[in-house]
Amino acid sequence: AISEGEILGSLYSRGIKPDGVQKLSKDMVKMICKDYDVEVIDAVAVRVEEMAKKKEIFDEDDLDKLEERPPVLTIMGHVDHGKTSLLDYIRKTKVAASEAGGITQGIGAYKVLVPSDGKSQTCVFLDTPGHEAFGAMRARGARVTDIAVVVVAADDGIQPQTTEAIAHAKAAGVPIVIAINKIDKDGANPDRVMQELSSAGLMPEEWGGDTPMVKISALKGENVDDLLETIMLVAELQELKANPQRDAKGTVIEAGLDKAKGPVATFIVQNGTLKQGDIVVCGEAFGKVRALFDDKGKRVEEAGPSIPVQVIGLNNVPSAGDEFEVVGSLDFAREKAESRAQALRLQHLSEKAGDGKVTLSSLA
Ligand code: GDP
Ligand code: MG
């Protein structure tokens, strides 16, 4: 061990007089550590490496401006196991009463308030057909979902799409919460489902493992509060953060052509804050954000991290899974979108040519 005095001495000998206010430069710290043959760990580098592992969307510049953000959830599972029923129940009961009437036009995601620890916390549910959204986005390397909620019917057990959902979530490194559904039914056997899941490598917390499993009835609403609380606990452990004070980037989760509005796209903002008037590039599309609408169809001025928002003003319909980002000018946006479109055209051509090479005849 080295005494404080010794280090102070070595600083003084270099002409530095730390007075409790002055900060040491990184170089200074490295020099002193070298004197004592101590290895320095670059905390920022370590954090950036961690971020890369977790596929965080923020970068080094954001580190000192990070704030908590709500978790983004996807409900997955085998057909008829109760995904829609669960979403419907949550939507009916967990969206503030004053707003409930407003949810008519789905934008592919919505915010839900979960009472937790005496306060109300927001989480965001993706409402897109789980598998497609997840699959397409993952194929593009996008990671929008923070937690996968896998619904398994207690009277049916693990089925092919259950296995697929679990595989997707694992491959993306997304934590899984299991909802064992339909416990109200005759023939429901939650223990058997837990047994099957253990065999598939997901050991229930109840049995000493680390996968939370909650037995629910989506139809009757039984234990859905428990499920939401469990989800929020898992979210807390993830320490989800973003920097709201920068230009937005994120991912398109849904897009289409509206007769009146033109191309519309739902974005999930993953970092920064998207504002009306921003210029965005998104896949092969670009444009100036003319208007933003929240999940209740209400016009909003801006949307921060994790918040889904419908955007109009794009020149074209992007694809689910496309990334978007705010850029400085329309010219730059056009250029970027065009070069992206060209890259994709070349890729298609080379795939068609079959040998990975683009020939003149295939270009003609
Ligand atoms: P999805 O295909 O996963 O979206 O499944 P749905 O939500 O459409 O549900 C399929 C069927 O199961 C519907 O007839 C639901 O009413 C029924 N169902 C869903 N959850 C429950 C439940 O908790 N209990 C019972 N008894 N039926 C349920
Ligand atoms: Mg459904």
C-alpha cells in the first residue's frame, strides 16, 4: 500500500499542488501509477467496452449525461398462448383512465405506467408481431428490446415458437421473463411448464435458478401486476440509460403509407431527443420531421429515450428495423440516404449474380 502522503509528495516534486479542488489529468495519474508500478485501468475504456457488449447505442460523449430510461419490452411466444390477451389486458388496465379512450390507432408500441415501490414507472411495450419484428431487427443488428416476455400456456407447454422466442432472446443477449399463462384453465399444469423450461436451460428463480417466471391468467388479469413488477425489477438491474440531451437516433419499428399523411413511421428513440423540425435519415428514406404523434395519436413536440413516436415528413416508407438518426442538413440527409440505397442495390445485384461479384451485365 502507498500512503496518501507519499503520493502528495510525488505530486509536489512535479510542481503540482493539489488543493482538493484541482483535478489531475489522466496523464498525471498514469505517471504516478508508473512510479509505483501500478497498472491503470482506463475507466472510460472499460465502460465503452461494456457498452459495446451490451450493444448500447450511446457513446463516450454521452457518459456524463446519462439518465435513466424506461425499458422497452417485447411479448413473444407460441400462437394462441395468450400474447394478444396479455397486451390487451395491460393496455386496458394500465394506461391512465383519462387517456384510455384515445388509444384507437395503434402505432406499434405504447407506454404503460406500472406502480412500483410506491411510484409510477413507465415501460414501453412493442406491439408489433413479436417474432417478425424481433427477427428482422436482429438480422439488421438492431437491438430495441431490453426484456423479452415469453408467454407459455400452462395447458400446452413449450411449443416450437416458444423455443424460437427463447433462442432469439438468448442470441440477442436480452433477459427473459416467463409468463406462464392460462393458469385459470382446467388442465393447466404450471409445474410441468417449469420442468420443461428447466430442461430447455431456463431454471426458474423459484427453484434456485435465475429466470423469473410468473403464473398468470391474461384472461382474468390474475397476477399480471406481479408480472409487471417482476419486469420492472429485471429492468432496474439492467441500469438502462441514455443521454436525452443530444440529437436522436434509434430504430424504425413500423412504417407504412397513409393516404392523408404520406409515409408514416414509428420510431423508438434510443438515445437523444427527437424534435419536430429535425432532419432525419432512416434507411433509404430521409426528410424533415413535420409532425410527431405519441401512442395516443396526440401531437407532441418531442420524444426522449425509449419513447415510441410516429413521424411524418419522410420522403419514402422505411422498413422495420432500419436505424434512423438526426443529421445537420437536408442535403447531407439526401446524400446519405442515396448512398445507402445504392449500397443495397449493389448488394442485391451481387446476391443475384450468385458469386458475390457484380458484373457489368448485371449492372446494365
Ligand atoms: P396469441 O395468439 O398468443 O396472441 O393468443 P391470444 O391472446 O389470441 O389467445 C388465444 C386464445 O386463448 C384466445 O381464445 C384467448 O381468449 C385464450 N386465452 C388467452 N389467455 C387466456 C387465459 O389466461 N385463460 C384462458 N382460459 N384463456 C386464455
Ligand atoms: Mg395474437
